[in-house]
Amino acid sequence: MVFPAYSEMKNRSNSRFSEASASSIVMQTIFYICIGFAGVLMLGPNDINEDFLKHIANRPGAVSVALRFLFCLLIILDMPFMYISVKE
């Protein structure tokens, strides 16, 4: 079976698909690192509650809002809604 992303490419080639795949992995890695870095800067060495999003929501400031927005965006992009409906 061919990847859906490969079949939707305009000029299909293995090299173009490997570049697109590598760039998407790099972008996602940078995204994860930025979220982790913002979380470490915001929380520091203090204790973290079990529910991370509630802990972040209690903190004032734009970093809290940005971190919650990025986390929600990450969930939306990583878990498509079509998988939720067919899940067990």
C-alpha cells in the first residue's frame, strides 16, 4: 500500500517524498522541544500537579495561554478525529 501523502504529491518521486517526510519529522520535533522548553521555563524545579493542564491553567500570564494552545494544537494534529469514531 502506498502512503496517502505520497499518492497526493504533484510530482511523485522517492527523493521528494523523503524530503517531505524528513521535514515534517523535523518540524514536529521542534514543536515538541519548544513545548518542553516552555514548560521547564514556566514551572522550574517546583512540584508539578498530576493534571498538567490544570496546573498550567492556574498560572497567570501569556505563556500559560500559549502553552495550553500549543498543547491543544498538538493533540488536534497528532490524533485525527476520524480515529476517535472508530476506536473500540
